[in-house]
Amino acid sequence: MQAGVSLADADGLGRNGLCPDWLRPDWPAPAQVHALCSTRAGGVSTGAFASMNLGAHVGDAPQAVAINRQRLQSALQHTTPGARPVFLNQVHGASVLELACGVSDGACADAAVTSCAGLACTIMVADCLPVLITDRQGRAVAAAHAGWRGLAGGVLESVLESFKALALMNRVLDATQIRANGVLAAADLLVWLGPCIGPQAFEVGAEVREAFCAVNAQAAAHFSPQAGGKYLADLPALARQRLAALGVGQVYGNDGSDAWCTVTQTSRFFSHRRDGGPGGGTGRMAACIWLG
């Protein structure tokens, strides 16, 4: 992962338009595909929300959230004039929203897909896994919110099908890219996994393990038994397993190591498991992907 090296300016952004601490996917995406994942750094929120909280539903001061969101938009516009993030109302489901001109924030969905330049598919997280997707030609982009419920419920399967359907509907694929069955091959896709709760911190009950194993018995390999009938779950490994089953082999980013763990990296990432409560209790980061 690449976080940048420039010094932050007064508005929290570096000379390249980004906060130096934010993540930029290290993957072979085409030049017209842009992506980032914010961290705690670069904003104006204080206390438990310090400093780059982008969640308007967690109890932070609305004015601070508005400034933080404007800073995120400014970072997008540094590479793509007029670009903006589109925020969803995420419910840990598998619904996918297609972003088109004029789309507004707040739609109920846990994934977004678009082929429109300047509209950033945006996922907010504070332990759940953000998944960014494009194809090798960079003709469309997508983002998915993959907590354990969404992942077990098929959010990756849903967003990949929507991605393929959008690509074909808008004729963004050359004839040579369309396989005999009329869909975009999974081998053409690139996927980046962002930071999430790590495998040494994600303790779950037996029902979570059963939800995954009911779909694929091999998912059991990514659950480590603990005392009291609990398990430690490896969320990024479960996502990689799901993607592999779909034929997606080009997966980058989160490998389950401590550097990616939102719980243990206290100063860098927000974590609902570590700091949250019924009212939200902690901030939210955003993973964005857009065409420029």
C-alpha cells in the first residue's frame, strides 16, 4: 500500500491533493481509474472522532463532518475536476446501486457501480472490509461494503454481476472481451481489499462460521476455535476465498497482516469493535473509486 510522502498543507491535504496518511491502492489499474482509502488523519473532528470522520450518523458535529467530506471531495477533484463521492445508507446487505448523473447521497445499498466519470463509488467503514473493483481496461468501477453479514449474504457476488451487466449494457467492452456466455470474464477484473478488522481481533460466534460454511465448507479453514465456542475469523481471507470461487484471481491489498487491522492500528484507523457503541461512538473512513 502507498500512503504518500508529501507534507500536509493547512487544509489537511498534501501537495498531491491527498492527505499523506491516506492509502492509495498498489495495483495495476489503468491510468483513468483512481482510488483511495482515507484514514483517521486529515480532518477537523475532535475527541473520539478525531480527525477525518466522514460518518454523519455517529454523533459527530455536523459542521465537522461537512468539512471533512469537502476535503475528501477536494482530494477527488485534484485528479478529476468535478468529481464527487456518493455516500450510501449502508445496512450490511447485498443491494447494489448503479450511479448515474444526478444521483444523490443516501440511497440504501451496500455496493455501488458506475461507468460515469467523476462519480466516486464510496464505501464507509470502521472494521468492515471495503472492496474496490475495476477491469483491466478501466471501463467501469465498483465498491462494496463487506462486513461478515454482507459477505456471507452475497454482496460480492451481487456487485460483480452488476459490474458485468453495466459494462455490457453500456457497450464499454470490445467484442473480444465478451466471452461466449455473454458476460465479462472474472479473469478480466482487478480487486483491491482495504483495511478491516484483522484475524487476531475478529472474534465471532458459531453462527457466523455456520453462515459461511453453509455456502462453502472450505470456509472453515478461516475460523480459529477459541474458548467458549467462539472463533477468530479472517475476514480478508474469506473475501479472497469468495472471489476465487467466482474466478477472480487478481486480488490486491489487505493480506490479513497487522498493518491492515483497524482494531490494532489505533492511531491510524477507526474501529467500531474497539471504540464504538450503540450510538456509533467512533468515526468512519471512506474507500472511493472513480473514473477520470
